[in-house]
Amino acid sequence: MSTVLETEEHQALRAAVAALGKRYGRDYMDTVVREGAQTRELWAEAAKLGYLGVNLPEEYGGGGGGMAELSIVLEELGAAGSPLLMMIVSPAICGTVIARFGTGEQKRQWLPGLADGSLTMAFGITEPDAGSNSHRITTTARRDGGTADADWLLTGRKVFVSGVDTADATLIVGRTQDARSGSLKPCLFIVPRDAPGFRRSPIDMELHAPEKQFELVLDDVRLPADALVGDEDAGLLQLFAGLNPERIMTAAFGIGMGRFALGRAVEYARTRQVWKAPIGSHQAIAHPLATAHIDLELARLMMQKAARLYDRGDDAGAGEAANMAKYAAGEACVKAVDQAVHTLGGNGLTREYGLASLITASRVARIAPVSREMVLNYVSHQSLGLPKSY
């Protein structure tokens, strides 16, 4: 893929991460999944090289960069066949929220560990009865007393929480009652993994990945006053400060996966010969692969735009671009994987070529963290000014 629009530093980062990914690759990821293990070796080496915390502040051990740099890391690992899904959650969502809105103590407690990979944090927002409607979130927090230093009691349920079994804590989106209006407002809480009343159960998924999905139950989980991240009245701003990086990184995840699949298909089409010439010389094979390449390039351009807007502090502009990038990358990823499988024919469904499992995995970028239909709602309402249907 072309890198002429990137700085020399970004090109060097891309090359270095690509080299790391090549040392692990799809075989490593397949082995980890087959053995029910975790990607500890790759996570540790990426952390040691400074890649996991490249977006976090230098004063807390990070690289001082932003989403532009972190998205490069995830994309290149994905293109090598070994993406780290928890990069979306731990440094991108949770690290960004704490870096921007956390108290001094929260930053000192969490950011160095998130930057060097020794600590990880999960993120819980989706609820079984709320789906894409975040206004229906029913996880609530109430003060156990009337003072500002009183404990919080957190009650509710969350679903599809990635990696909570290995995370040291989970950043939970809950709601507190506004004393003035009586309405509920979103707030973010850091919940330690061993907090009493905080229970998890695995969700049986057809998706084969090292990171497992969980349902969480919070039954009057008692948290200290300082478990609240930032200002109680700024929860919505803090929430979207985390969701935009999530969309940007999901785009990187999808682009990387699409590149991996396309690379396998191009290599096969270049060498596979059934009649007198390689099958890649036939337009019925070549043109769909070329289309997939174009779509991935276009998605990457929008992802880069979103990352730069976010890193410049333009949250509104980044919101639009991040949603578009996530949509474009999800579509490009699915189409690239599908075309790769069809290019290989029966071989595309074998374990040897490592593409069949991506048929399911590629759909993640279409569905999570928000469906493509909800992205289209956002664009039609926010970008085009069309009226809502709900």
C-alpha cells in the first residue's frame, strides 16, 4: 500500500511493526486460538518496543503520539495476520479517556501500566436490552450517602465485553441521577476485576479469537468515590472521547484483516496455474482483487483523516470521519475476505491458507462497535441534516 502521505516517522513505524507482525503471523494466532491461550508473547514484545502505548502521554511512559500512530500499529499487525483486539480497548479507549479526563491519581495508577502493557483495561457499554440505543442504558450508580466522598454502588448488566477475564479492571459506562433535574446522565467508572459483586460469564461465540466475550453482572458493586473518571457532569463528552478512537481503531482492525486476506489471494492468483497462464491473468480474477485493493486504500484514507482530526482535538469533525472510516473499512474488509476465499476456491476453506476463519471475523468490523446501519443513521442525520425516523 502507498505511504507517500505519511511522515517519515510514520513510515518507519509502519515498517517496524510490519517486521514484528511477520515474526508472528497467522500461524501464531491460529495456534493461540487452537490452544485456548492468550497472545501474551506478541503483546509483551509489542509493549517492550513501545507500540502499545504509542498514543499515551510521554510523562506517563507513553510515546506521546495519538490515534494516527496507534492505528498504524494495529493495521500492520492485522496485515501480518496477528491483530491484537485489546489494543482497541485498553490503550485506545480506556487509555485515551483516562489521559484526557482522569484525575492525577488515576493517571499515575493506570497510564504507565497501560503504556508498557503490564496493565490492561476492558470497556463495558453494551447492554442486553439497550443494543445500539445508549439512552436506554440501565446500569446505574448511586451514592451510598449524601457527601461527595461517599462510595458509589453500581448495579446493572453488560454484554459483549472483550477480554474482561484478563483485564485488571473494566471501564464501565453507567448513569447517575442529576440532583437538579432528576434525569440520568452517563458516567464512567473504573471497576477492579476482583470487586465484590462484579461477576462475569463467557458468551459462547462462533468467532474464533484469543479474546473472549463476556456478560457482566454488577450487583451493588461498591466503589470508592474516586472510581468515577473525571467530572460527573461531563460524562457524555468523556464517553465520546473514547468512542471515536474505538471507531478509528476498528477501521484499522478491518483494513489490516482485509490486507492480509488480499495478500494471500494475490499470491495465490499470481502462482496458481490451471490452464496455460496463472489465474491472476484473467480479468474475472484480477479485477475483483483490484477493486478490493482500491476499497481498502479509500478506507485507509478516511481512517487517516479521522485520526488526524481527533489528534488535533476536533472531536466533532473526528466523530463524522471516524464513523465513515469504520463503515468504509468494515465493507472493504468483508469484500476483500470474500473475494480472497473465492479466488482460492476450495483451498479458501482449508486451514492451510488461513482464510476460512476470517469469513466470520471480518463481520466484526461491520457489526461492532456500532452497526453499519447506525453509522448510516449518523451520517444521514448529522452530515446530511435529514430528519430522524426514531
